Amino acid sequence: MTPASTSPPRSARQALAVAAGLLLLLAGLFTVGELMAWPWLAEPLERRLSQRLQREVKLNANGTRQGLRIRLLGGVRVESDHLWVAGPSWNAERPTLRASGVQMSLRYSDLWALRQGAPLRIKSLVAEQLNAALERRADGRASWDFGTDTDAVAGQPMGGLVLERLEVKRGEIGVLDDPLALDAFISFALLDGQAAPAAAAPASAPASSPTRGLQARASGRYRGNPLTASLQSSAPLAWISGGDDGPSIDVRLQAHSGQARLSFVGQLRDLLGLQGLRGHYVIDGPSLAALGKPLGLTLPTTARFRAQGRLVHEQTRWTTELTRLTVGQSDLHGSFVYDTRPARPLLTGQLAGKSLAIQDLGPAVGVAPADAAEPPRAAGKLLPDRRFDLPALRTMDADIGVKLDRVSLGAAFAEAIVPLNARLLLSDGVLTLQDIAARTAKGSIGGRLMLDGRADIALWQAALQWSGLTLEQWIRQPRSATGAPPFVSGRLGGRLKLDGTGRSSAEMLASASGNALVYWTEGNLSHLIVEQAGIDLAQTLGVLIRGDRPLPVSCGAADLRLTKGQVVPKVMLVDTSDSTIWVDGSMSLATEQLALRLRVSPKDFSPLTLRTPVLVGGTLAEPRLSLESGPLMRKLLPGALLALINPLAAILPLLDQGGDEDSKKTVAACQALMQRAARVTGPSARRPLPGL
């Protein structure tokens, strides 16, 4: 028998031939498609991209397929002379992206993942020219959030788009960001694997600039201030697609906003959300307020400052270690956390430092720093009348601990506060400095200050107390003679409680109501001051001959009542073994007018005295001293008549025996005032008045 044939049946051979023919046909069609660049796939691809990004996409903006090339071998590659992506539905008239000379590559695996709901992942996107319009509304909707028009979250990377490689030889971006109050124009180059254009590199960039990355310059306005900036990064992608899982890249930023300048060197994961930001910074400007305004922070108006430290930003928290802050002559440091998540951003932390000069904070209340001219004030006025920035108190909350080694109070004070501890709170527009604990001149100062800025006119309160302050150490008292005793010495204590309204320091003091109580014990007073106040000629001449021996003070006290800026001493006296000085009258903090009367009651015999009340008039800026004419004339006129008879008789009306009933009343009044003060201040004040 003939063996069975092993060749396939005819039907099988036919099927194989058909399959081979189909494969050859498909290969031919694929080859033709590759050669023709698949023009018939452009419309389905545009439609699919438009559906995925939820906005219209045109792979050739001129409406034709000329200049459009698609390749499918080994993945999808699209080359187009022009690319156009419409804006979101809420701003469709302004395209988000326009590009020319575009080359885009996608993997088939990524296209399959796209069908399963994953973000559109682009392997590579290269453009000769790119123009973008990035806009974010106050409600958080952003034009760069592709794939959703309603669920945008401010600060997130592009929601439906991931770019693995992006290269733009020439780019321009217009940015309009309502949450950041940013309106800027950015020119940039994104380069991957080749040198950046020299013109794009910032002036401060090192000579060894990275051969790949982002080089950008920006100009515009940030929070109402002019803005210029330059940015350099070591890689081109984090600014657009970093997200939470992206790699960090090196960045170098130079920025100038308003009158503040910033230099930053560090790392960044996502520029659009400023996520993963960490590095070192240096900031300087004419005032901390100039820095706070562009950053949205409430900071005081100060002298010129320079700050340096380390900054970290993750999610909604900004953390900084302020290694050094110099403000005028002040030297400070601290650590702070700024959280933008609450309804009002919250700043917490600790402010510390070697020294703080109060004058450096003077501009906050309208007083010029040492290196600047005084701000203009109303004619003849001394109190600062520049208005506070009350709206700034409502933009954020704060809880800051204050711990300062030294606080200089100014030229009038010989000794600084060493140290000062306090707590600064800002809540819903109410600024409070509480738990004040300070020591100076062997004494202590404590209390609380409050400024309520919720309305157009602020409310304020001050409650302070001080005790044991040594006057000769605290108050600067220059004397021309070497070794001369201080004009005033002793220990000072007291308390103050005031409140009022206003928009400046002058307005607040003009509205002040309350009381102030001051005690002076264990003191000495210069003979020269007392005798000049009483115009005592003989004893003044004696001082010049024998020197100025200190005069013991048995009692000094002032009980001042304030009503809408009008200061009236209920009791104000200084009692010495030689004389008692009484002060009455009034002083207006509203008009700054003085109307005080000083009267000296003698306790000794003086052969030549014109002891008559001294009037203190004029204003705080220009006080004037004069003698009350009535008592003076009653002494001088009889003396002039007697001088016609005998010149020696002219001194008889000027002889003052002293020791009258007024002296006894003075001592009794002073003792009564001290006893009343002891009852008010409690058991600690019942001791023998060591200075309270």
C-alpha cells in the first residue's frame, strides 16, 4: 500500500494563504499608512484627546491636515506644525495652549491605561514655540486642571495629564492667579539634554549652569506690587508634573516684589503647588511690612531688615527656621509655622533674639527709625499721627511666643530691658500682647496691651504695672560736671489702666480715658532743680559755690485721671526736707496743650527768694516756662519802693521764713496717699515702701 500523505489538506493551505495575504495586506496598509503619516487617524485622535481632557484639542490649528504626521510603529508619535488646546468651559474663549513645531510620543501601554481611567501619560513632548495661558479663579478652578472642570483643587499638579519629558526651546506663559493675587508674564526655555540659552540664565547663576532644566524670567504684579523674578532648575519637569510622588529637583530663584528682594536655593517637587519646597533663603527690604504684603502676612512696619533661614513647604504648611533677622540695629531669630488651611491663615512660633531696639519698630506707630527722616505730622504736633494698617490685622491669626534677651528703649533711657518675655496673639482682627514680663534697672514691668482692629476705628486697652525701677539707672541724666550726682534718684512704682479708640497713636492718646498712679520712694533730688523751680536766688548761688548736694525725697506721688485725652492730676507732689513741690492744672493729649502750675512750699529760711508759681504752657513739642506774675509782682513792687529809702531794705519782702502750715499739710497728704495706695496694691505694698 502507498503511505498516507503528510501534506496539509487543501483547505488548510488555503486558510494559511489567506492569512498570509491578509498579513501582507495589513503590512502593506501599515506601510502605506506610515508613509502617508496616517492622515485619517487625526480626527479620531483629536476627538479622543478632547473627550479625555474635556476641552477641544486641535492637532493642527489651521484646520487642515497639512503639516500633521502620525507614526504608529513602536508607539504613537505625533508631529504637528501647530497644536491648540482650548481653555476650560468657564474660560473657553482663551486657549490654554498654543504650540508650533510639536513632537509628541505616547506608549501603547499608556493608551490602554487611559482607557481604564488612568491619567493621560505622555512619554515626550517637544515644541519649538509654546504659548500658554494659566489661570486660577478664587474658587480654586484652574485652567491647568485637565480632565475636570468642577473638581479642581488649588495647588494640585495637572489633574488629567502627566508629562515624562518636556522640552520647549522658546516659551511664553501668561499667569493670572486670583488666590496668589499674581498677574505675570513668563518667558522660559525648558531644555532636556542640551545647553540652556545663555540669555535665559539669571545673572546670579553660577558659571557651571546645568545643561538641562528650566530657565525662566517673570515680570508683572504680585499682591499689588511690581514683580520681577528669574528661576533656574536642574530638570525640566517638576514645575508641571511633580505631584506628591515626583522627584525633587534643584532650583535657584531670584525675585524682587515691591521693595522686598528674595534669593532662594534649594529643591522643589512641584512648582505650580510649591510642593516639596525646601532650601535656604535670604530676604531684605525697607520694612517687614513690605515683605508681609506680597506674602499675605501681617507684619509690622519697621526699619530696614534682612532675614535668612531655611524654608520647607508641604501641603498647606510653611515652616521656617529663621536663623537671623536684623531689623535696623535689632538682632533676632526664631521658628515659625504658617498654615494656610484654616479659614484665616494661622502663624505660630517663637520669636527670640539677642537684642531689639524699640526705635526699629517705631514706624509701626508712626515714628521714623534712626536712619530715616521723621514722617510728616500736623503743624506743631509731637505725637505720631500716621494711621495704622488695620485691615492687615484681619487677614490672618497668630500665636507667637516672645523671648528677647535685651530690649533698648531709646536714647532717654540709660538701661535696657533685660530680658523681656511676652505672648503675642492675633485672633479675628484683635491683636494682644499679654503676659508681659520684663526687668530693668533692678525693677520689673508687666501687663497687657490690646488693639481691636475689627472696625474702621480701632479700640485699644493698656494695663501695665511697674515696681522697683531705680531712676538713676533707668533714666539717662547727663551732667556737665564730673562726678556730679544725678538730678533724680530713687525707686519708682505704679500702675496704669487706659482705654480709647483711634486709627493712629495720636488719635488713641487723644481719646484715652482711665487713670495712672505713680510712686517715688527712697529718692534724692538735685537742689538745683528745686531752687530753680522756686527761683530761689540765694540757694542757687550757694549750689554754684559749694556744689549740688542731693536733697532727700520723703515722698513723691502722682494720681492722674484721664478723660478723653485730658490729663488732670488729682494729686501730684514731691516732698523733700527742703521744699514741697505741688503740681496742678491739666494737659491735653488731644490738642497737646500744656497748662500746668508748679508751686513750691518752703521748709527752710532763704534770704533771697522769688518763690512764686512756675507756669508750664505751650505744647508737648514746644513747652514754655514762665513765672506767675501776681505773686511775683507783690514781692518785687514793695522791694522797689523800699530800695528808694535804703537799698538793703529791698531784700526784706523776699525773706521767706518757711515751716508754715502748708508743709504740715503736705506731709499729711503724702502719707494719706501712700496709705491709700497700699490698700489698693495689696499686702506686698504694706511693707515700708521699698519702691513698690
